[in-house]
Amino acid sequence: MAEGAGEPELVSIPATPRGLSTPEGLSTPPVRRGGAATSGAGTPVRRVVEGLRGYLEEVGHLTRLNPQDAWLPITESRSGNARYAAFHSLNAGLGFQALLIPLAFPALGWSWGIISLTVAYFWQLYTLWILVKLHEAVPGRRYNRYVELAQAAFGEKLGVWLALFPTIYLSAGTATALILVGGETMKLFYQIVCGPLCLPSPISTVEWYLVFTSLSVILSQLPNLNSIAGVSLIGGATAIMYCTMSWVLSVSQQRPSTVSYEPAKYTSFGSSLFSTMNALGIIAFAFRGHNLALEIQATMPSTFKHPAHVPMWRGAKAAYLLIAMCIFPVAIGGYWAYGNMIPPGGILTALYVFHSHDISRGLLAATFLLVVFNCLSSFQIYSMPVFDSFEAYYTGRTNRPCSVWVRSGFRVFYGFISLFIGIALPFLSSLAGLLGGLTLPVTFAYPCFMWICIKKPERFSFSWYLNWGLALLGTAFSVASSVGGVWSIVNTGMKLKFFKPN
């Protein structure tokens, strides 16, 4: 027991809880001074007691839990199931980033574009499986957050250093990007529905950002992760619908007369290399949600007999099957419809630019409205880890749960801080390649390193080679994609206009 003093409060072999050591009405037979158990009638009773003890140890994680977890929004409710896991995984894994995938194909071409997308899909599916399995890698211990698992794998300080910034960036940065995309899409929806009547006094972009943020803050008052399962269902369903409508409407219209599928030509090898890395970063950026996998699994009850990884993986498989049915048609259909002419905003922007007069206003407006609903829903699940961090700090300092007013205040504060960042940095949505590179290790590299550190596969075994290879390749790819993203920004001459939304 002394050697575990520095570990979390748990026991590798769970102890029987007080009050359940013997069946009601029975007493444990006495033991003689000589050490021998009583014989005769006492033996069956002892067997009953030992059988009950073994059953309790089999069916439940009888550990000493951190009482603070019962106060925090991620672990407050443990009533999740496979359906909730599917809703949350779909909402977290499919969003506006999928609409940007056709931007990668002009640099990669048909063959390499499809190959890269396929490899990235199965790679991230494998790392998701790793995270699901590592959630309870130590008997009786649940790693409820990505940073906790990183600390267990890499050490307290190194784990925080490696995982804290990218996971917070994925949560807070994605929330800010959702405000930009959601606000701009609301503006387009308003212009389409209102038509020429709205031209004399259009509502400014900043005002649309404010409207979107206000709606997001109202929705964010739902208390915990399980309580937004319905919101995640709406988010996932709307994402499927607008992804499908985007590529179906695009391929059903006549292609631009000057469309071309020839890979872009560059004057130097360096330009070609950086452009390719930027394109791979866009593909990587489309696969999101791994920073939320452990949090989603933390909402489920778990016992030795019914561990949480079973329903979690079942829900995640269903979600990522639907995600594959969306992203591959968007990528292939979008590139087929627009080729190298696809604008920086992706397939939805191309649909508006090239076919706004060919498609009925009602159908086009419905597509944009679905994007708005999805952005509102995604904002909730991506903000939940930040809400959890705020409340963890508060409860750690005060040793009491957040009141309704304190919890509401944190969420209002966070929503409008994200709005301020979105107004100050309106060009964030144009940094898809760079952001994909910076956050890529969370999805493609860190889980493999974690598996090696925690599970310790036998040296030179297939698992050892596979995880080391993917981990090192993912790390190198992250650096290369980040450099490619910076090169793309410099090469295209993007102007960084602070406090000047379009």
C-alpha cells in the first residue's frame, strides 16, 4: 500500500463495500485460534460469503471515486449509452470541416486525393479505438479526459505540456471558428430568404456573430454532457443532411465550362511539396473529435462485467460509418463538380457562387439553415471541456459545486470571449491547413504513443512496429503540415485583417 501513495485513490483488486460483506441475516463463522476454519455447518456459510464477495468484485468497479467528479459537467451524469455515444461522436466528428475537403484535391489529384483520404480515415479510426480501450487501461481507474490519459502515459508535467494546449485549442479554437462560420452562414441565409428587399439596410457581419453567439449561450445552459444528447442528435442529423445536399446539388448542376482536374503546377519542388503538405493538413483537419472521445465515454456507467468501452465502441462505429458516407461523396462530388475552380470556402461556397441562380432559393436557404443548426450544436459539445475546466478550478478552490448562477456566468463569459476573438481574428476559418497540422498529433500520433507507454507491447512485435511507425509518422506529418499551412498563407497573400470581419 505504501508504494501506491502517490497514485490516484484506487485499488487494483476492489474491496467489498461496507455493509455488503455478508448476506442479510447471516454472520461470518468464527475462526479458531489455531487458524483453522470451523467445520460442519460453518463451511457452506463461508462459501456463500466468498461467492457473494467474488460476484461483487466481478460486476462492479468498487473504487474510491473522486467526489469532485460528481460536480463537473462531463462526469456529473453517468447514464450514457451506445446511442448517446453515437450522437455525440457524430456531432463531434462531422462538421463544416468536411466541406473543405475538396480544397485538397487540386494539389493531390484524383488518385492521391482519394488514397490520402482513405488512409487518414482508417488511421484515425484505429487511434479512436486506442483511446476507447485506454479509457480503463488500469483496473478500477477511469481516465475521463484526454489530458488525464496523457499524464498517465507521459508523466504529470510532460503530459500536460503535450496535451493541454492542443486539446484546449481544439475546443476553444473550434468554438470560435463555429461562431465565424455560423454567423456568416446566417447572413447568407438571410440574404437568400429576404432577397432584394434586404439590400438597403443589411445587418452587419458582426451583428450576425452576436446573434449566433447569443443563441449558443442560451443552449449552453444545459447542465452536463449527457443532457445535450438530443442537441448532438440534431447536430449530427443536420450535418448529414447538408453534406448530402451539398454534393447532390453540386453534381446535379452543369459544371463550369472552364473546369479542370489537372494537378496544380508549381515553379519549384519546394512549392509543390508545401502545397501537398497543406492539402494533407486540410484532410487531417476534417477528422475531428478525438479530443472528446474520453469525455464521451466518461458519461457511461462501467463495471468489470459491463465495461464502458463496449457501448462506446459500438456507438463510435455507427457514427464513423455515417461520417464516411458523408465525407467521401463530398470530397469526390465536390472536386468533380468544380475541379480546380473550387473557392477557398469549400463546396458550400462554390454552390452559392456558381449555382445561386440555378437552384431554387428555398432549397439553397434550407442547406444554409442546416449548417447554422449544426454549428449551434457543435458549439455545445466542443465547449463542454472548457466549461469542465472552469468548474474544476472553481470547485477545487471552494470545495463545493458550482451554483446555477456561477455555472451560467462561466458559460456566458466563455461565449462572449469567443465572440471577441472571432471579431478580432476573422481570418481564423482560412487557416484550415495550418490548424490541421498543429492539432494533428491529438488524432494521429499521441494515441499510438499512449498505447506504447501504457500497454507496453512486446518489443519488435507487430503492435510495437505499428504503433511506433504511426506515432513517428504522425509527428513528422504534423510538422510538415504546419509548415505547408504557413507556406500556403504566404503564397496566397492572405491579408490578416484584425477587427475587420467581412
